[in-house]
Amino acid sequence: MAAGRSPQDDDGTLLERIAQSDVDAFAMLYDRYGGPVYSLACGMLRDIQAAQEVTQDVFLGIWRGAARAFDAGRGNPRSWILSLAHHKSVDVVRRRRRQAVSQLDESMPDDVDIVADAIRKLEGERVQQALGDLSVEQRTVLVLAYYGGYTQREIADRTGAPLGTVKTRMRDGLLRLRAALDADRRASLP
């Protein structure tokens, strides 16, 4: 438990209190995790409004179903909340892809470099797919660092993990990301 927190302020206890419709517990949990959830969503989506909607959806889901959805045996509340944000962000990305495919615009200007644009989109999709293969912890620190612009110390403060752990997760995550992208490139070569 973090210094300065009472047992009633522990994340698991807050979730139990939220399951009993405790508004104060919900406010405390939101104050604690609203920023990290928003940062993760914003980093993945690159869209402020969509990130705000994902944040709202995550906390609405927590309010409505904290008692049924969270299983302490499967992980800690912080990881669960951030994984909710990740999954909802991925859902938005998938929904956007489906909409883009179904709404191909034939009025694309001739001066657009279609090949370069396609390569950029493919690379972005490969990175997103490779990020999805990382552990929640590795993905979280990388998204906060590279999409959110946070330093390792700020990430440690936001996630409650020790600075050394954040550094290790970043290093290991980057190594796994590089290996996945290199393997993908080799597989796509003729």
C-alpha cells in the first residue's frame, strides 16, 4: 500500500466500496487513475475527444460493474483498470478501421502520395499489433513514454511501480517490440 493511504483508500477496497455505490470511493479512484487512463487512450488513439470518451467508458464500466468484473486473483486493480483502457482503445481503433474500409472516398486528391501513405499506415498497424503482443505492464510504460511524453520517473509515479521496474519494463518491451517488427519485416520480404 502506498505511503499516506489508509486501508480504506487501497484500490481493491475502493472497488468494493464502488460496488456498493460509494460515490466518494469512485471519486478517489477516478482522481488516482483518470490521468493514466486518459494518457494511455490518447497515446493509442491520437485523438483527444476519442481518448476522453474511452476514459468516460472505462470509469462508467467500473461504476456499473466493479463488483462483477474485477477479480483480485487475476491481478491488481491498477493493471485491470489500465487493461480496460487498452481494450476500449483497441476497440475504437478496430471500429475506425471498419468505418474506413466501408467508406472509401473516391474523391482522393491526385497529388496525394498513395504509396507513402499506405506504407505509413501499414507501419503504424504493425507497431500497434506488436504493442498488443506485449504484457500490459510493458505496453503501459511504452505508451506513456512514447505517446504520452512522460519521463520514466513520471511513469513510476503514475503507475506506482519502482523506477527500476519501469526502466526494466521499457527495456524489455522495446527489445520485444524490435524483435517482433524485425520478424515481421523479414516475413514480408520476397
